Amino acid sequence: MKIVWTKHAEDRQKEWEKKMGITHSDVEDLLKNPQQIVPGDMDALVAQSKRGNGLLRVPFKDIGGSRKILTVYWTSKIEKYWKEEVSENKV
């Protein structure tokens, strides 16, 4: 899969690298193998994985055979964004 970085996503990754040690490789690895992909805003998808005491989130769009990274960010609001699997056996 080809990964395309927007200028904004590159800038944000560099900021998060200074704050949290999130590298360019971390972002690409997450995009290739996320713990979850959930719907985002404006027809985007969000690849996310738990990291430390929060989530690393990478909103992206699938365009042809590539994924275009829109931005990168880390959040401590796991409950807000993490989608627990809903079992049909639960009452």
C-alpha cells in the first residue's frame, strides 16, 4: 500500500515527535496495521491504536491503491474514540 503524506500531516507528526516521541515510522506502521479503523469526519477514516495512556489517531482517505494521511494526533480521550466490539449476545 502506498502512503501519501500531506504537508499538514508531516508538520503535525513533527510536533508530536517532539511532545510524545511519535515518529514517521510509527505513523506509517499504525496506518498499515491499526488496532481499529473507525469512521471520521468528511468521509475520512481514522486508523487508531492505543499508545501509552491514550490513542494515536491518523485520519486518512483511501484514494485508489494509496492512503492519504490528513493529519496525525494523540489523545488521552480513549473512551470518546475507541469503539468496543458489541456482542450480539449481550442483553
